[in-house]
Amino acid sequence: MSLNAFSPDHLARTVDVKTPGRLHLGMLSFGVPGIRAYGGVGVMIDRPGVHVRMTRGQPATGDRFHATGPLADRAAAFSHSCAEAWRLGDSAACTIEVLQVPPSHAGLGSGTQLGLAVAAGMRQLFRSPATLATPGAVVRFDTSDAVELARSVGRGRRSCVGIYGFGGGGLIVEGGRFVPADRSSDNDATRSFSPLLARVPLPATWRCVVFGMRDTVGLHGDAEKQAFASLPPVPREISAELSRIALMELLPAAVDGQFAEFSDALLRYGLLAGKPFEQASACLPYAESTAHLIESLQAWEVRGCGQSSWGPTVMACCESDEAADSLVSRFESTELAQQYNTLIARFDSQGAELREIASDQAFVTGRP
């Protein structure tokens, strides 16, 4: 679609996009020929998430896409990817202010959420007059929206939990994708995405305590690729048991609001999903501290806990605000509190949101 297909007067001028955060509870399988890879389970939380503000027009710096704030270079690169994928033309330009983003490579899905947020803003600024909202009204995204946006910025090559979470929040189970032997044919324009098998909103009263290790970065980039390349395939019996726990215990408990059963299933799922990664994870500098934290949580009878992705973020489910406050207070009296920041989040059941901002309100505060 050409940028000139629409008159600029019919397009949004400034938009805000906010996303939830993502916690990945573990993969179902990878590495077995003929078996879907990278399917798994995750959940979205209302914070920490991404918040970007984007204004259409040539930036004063002269750059086509000029970004400021944390991860500014990545935000600008995502805009370039969208412009190329959608063939917007050289006149497409905007300013991006990254107002908030979770720590990178910590298990919170910051890269995918930032990429999708920028893509959503680009689509609203340059392609979507039919979905234009009045200033302040909320635009939300469905599964097909999320996949389109992810394709434009090259996300979803492995896990798609964050993609489906962007498009509606919830507890998510995805099925995995067949990875072609010839990776050169696996291009963003045509590649398949791991299908969404189930999405369940968690009870509004439940809470998630997020433990973020200070000044620590998880496995990512080339090191992560090398780790995956060196890992043995997930045994079929482990994939079978993970699938059973996810589909016959975790999801039904979530649907029925059975907190104890949900928490028990979440813990067992996470521990089993981590087995194939044990050798690679043991080498990470935060491995011992993470194990100590999860052991402490279990000793305090907090069953619904586990590490997100490669870590170092750890999550713990609580049945209420009071239980979450009590857990944080207990944790802060321990030596582990010197290593971690904590926050109490709600489980998100709506996904990302976009608002058009009136021109006289854009870039007034510089922060949300």
C-alpha cells in the first residue's frame, strides 16, 4: 500500500500506544524434526509495559524516523522496518518518544512489545484512516492485527506469546511452528506463526509479584542463538507432559478460578519446562540466586512461582492484594531483597491500547 493512498488530513497526527508486560512460563518443545517448535505458555501483566508516543511529520533533526528515550535506536529501526514492509514511500516520517519500556533481556518481553507498539503507531499514522479514533478514545487490537504488526517488524520467529498478549492479554497457550530446514526460505513476508491455541483471562482479584534482579541482563542475541543450537532436543515425553499440564490442569484451573490448582500446575509446568535448559541456564551468573529465590517462595508456601524465559525475572502468583502485600513485606526482610526490585501487577486481559492525542497535548509532559 502506498503512503499516498490516503490524504494526510485523514490520518492521525499523534498517537500514544501502551502495552502490557509479558511473562513466558516455558516452551513445549524444540529441536525434534517433524514436531512443532517453540510452542509454550505465558501470561500478560499490566506492568511493566511499553509506552510510546509518535507524531507524524519530518523530525527537526532531519532524520526520517527520530526516536528519543530508552531503546531509541531499536524504536527507530522498527519504524524503518514498517516503512519498508508496507512500502510507505520516502515521505513517511515521524518522531518517536519512548516514554517507558521494561528492562531489556530480563524475561519481560520488552523487544516484542516495543516493536509491536511502534508498528501499531506507524499503521495508525500512515495506513489506517478507517480505524481513526476521536482524541482520547481507545483502539485495541485482535489476533490478526498483532500478527500483521509482528510480521512488519520481524517478531515471532520463535515464541509468539508476546504477540498474542499484545492482541488481547490473558493466559496464553501457543502451539509452536514447523521450522523449515532451509532457514533462508523462512522470510518475514511469508513465514508461518505459531498458532494461538487458547487465551484465558485470569480472575481480576489475582495478583502477580514480579521480582526483577537489579543490574542483571539475561541471555540474548548471539549467545542465546548459540545456546539453542547447543541444546539437545526436548524429549517427547517431556513435551507430552507439558502439554497435559497446560491443557488439562493450567487452563481449566484458570477458567474455573481455582487458585490453588492453578498455582500448583504453574509451578510444575515451569520446573519441567526448565529441565531441557538446565545445562545452559546453570552457566548464567544469576542462576544460583534465582534458584534460591524460587526455593524460598516454595518454602513460604507460594506455589505459583517460576522464572520467566531465560530470566532473571521471577514471578509469583497471589490470590489477592493482601496476599501480594504480605509476600512483598516478607521478602523485603530477607537478604535476597538486596538483589531484587519488586512490584505488584495485575494480570492483563485486554492487551495493548492506542489513543489519538490532540496536537496541543503532544509532548507536553515528556512522561506518562
